[in-house]
Amino acid sequence: MTATVDESGVFDGAAELDVAGVVCEVRVRLAGHLSPIDGQYHWQGLAYGAPDDLAAGHHAHLRIGNRSAAVRLVERIPSGQLMLSGVGAPPYCF
């Protein structure tokens, strides 16, 4: 799968999700914005293909190519994707 960032800044591509040393390959769609409140970049999105046993509330690392960032597993939405959220430099170029 080819990774892309579209004109609106949405990243779509392959990634590795590492939760407590267990690594799984997923596809992610991520976007973010610079917050005027704290001056940090806040990003979030969905992970497709994450194992069903990954529970919300855990902290993990998301790796895209040679970039990595801490991420929080927010919740599993009804359609099955895992919602992710991060603060700071994202693991993709934007």
C-alpha cells in the first residue's frame, strides 16, 4: 500500500502499532492541527486491522517508516476501527 498525505493534510498508509512489545501491522488515516491553546500539534485518526483484543486506554507507539510517536488508544468505534490520539510530532510528514 502506498502512503499518501492529501491536500487537506490527511495521512493514509501502512504503519506498525506497538502495544507493550506486541507489534501489529495496521493501516492508518491520521490528521492533526496546531493548537493555539498549548502550541502543540495534536493528531488523531483510525487504525484499520488492529487486533480485536487491543483495549482502549492503553498507551502505545505508532511507527511509520523510520518515524515513531507515542499514541493513546482512545476507543474502538462500532465499525471496528481503533481510534488513536497523539500530541507532539506525529509519525508522518505533514
